[in-house]
Amino acid sequence: MLYGVGIGPGDPELMTLKAARILAAARVIAFFAKRGHQGHARRIATAHVRDGAEEIRLEYPVTTELPVEDPRYLAQMADFYADSAALIARRLDQGLDVAVLCEGDPFFYGSFMYLYDRLRPAYQSEIVPGITGMGGCWTRAGLPMTHGDDVLTILPGTLAEADLVTGLERADAAVIMKIGRNLPKVRAALAQAGLSERAIYVERGTMADERILPLKDMKDRPAPYFSIILVPGRQGRR
């Protein structure tokens, strides 16, 4: 069985009982990691990984070194996902269950989906949902996001500035993900949409070193990968 195991936004206590049970039993676990880093998902799951389990580290060939629209990025990542799927398929063919660790939820902006698309035609699979990063962030910020018929819009910060503005202008509430080096562009889009005053910046939400503050108070410095901007809906509306 191929398991896509959502392990939540960062706080290990926010893993589900089902995720913990599957990790405790799986003889093989796989996880994604940036070169030179342990891997965020692996760190969250530490207490639940079965003793003696085989670990397959899936190390990205590139992350932010190339823009996502660069053909070299697309080619390298396609090869990476194909090779990673082949590694996991070999374990599945041996009759071993493989649990792939997924930050947040497996089907929400996750690398696991690219493995799942390649493997599901030939192998049984089960997905264990997890608390999303945005859910963890708005909870830690104490920020109710939607009221009544508010529409929640989720925008990746990698979009062009004009597209961000359009999405924000149409939204009652918004979540902007994939901040990182896109922070200046996102700031500009929020200002054009008239939402700067409502925007809340959350960095490493639910983790020990989290930071939560109004975006207007955020100094101009690089934002880490685990950062998100929340724009709550029309609070107090009945």
C-alpha cells in the first residue's frame, strides 16, 4: 500500500491519530528534503517513525535556484519525480507498505501529488488528510477568516502582480502562500487592492519559532519558505 500521510503544519501534536498509527507500522517511509536539510516533514514525524524503518530521502535537485517557468527547472523536476516514483515502486513491488510524509495535507500544494499521479494506476493507495499550513496559521493568529457567505481565495505568491491584485480585489478573505522572495510583489499587490491594513503575516506557524504580526509591521527582509499572509473576511458581519 502506498500511503500519503499528512502530518500537519509543524507542531507534532497536530498530527492525526491515524497518521501516527500508520507511521508506527510502516516498514518504509519516504520524505522530501532540500539539499543540506533534514527535511521538515521528517522532523515533525520523528517521534512516530517505526524503529528500524527504511528511510528514502527524496532530495530536490533544485528549489529556488531557477524560476519555475524556466524549462530547465521543469525538466529537472519531472526527472526527479519520475526517479522518486520508481524508487517507491520497487519497494511496493517487494510487498512493502510505503508511507510518504507530507507537510500539511497531501493534496494541497504538496510534492506527493506528483508521485501519486505516477503510481496510482498500478498500486493501491490511501491518503491520510492533515491539517493545512493555513489552518494552523490562522488558528495560531486567533484570526477567524470567513463569516456567513464570505468567499475565501487562496493565491500563490508566485503569480504575476497583476493577477494577485485581481484575485485580491474579488476576494472577501484571502490566503497568500509561497511568500519567500515574492514578499515585495505581494506587498505591492495588497496595497493596490487596498488590503494592506488587514493583512497578517505568519512565519513558521505552529512551530517553536513562529512569528505573527501585522504585515505593515514586517520589516523589509526575506521571508522564509514557511510563511503565509492572511487577509480575514468581513469580520463582525451578521
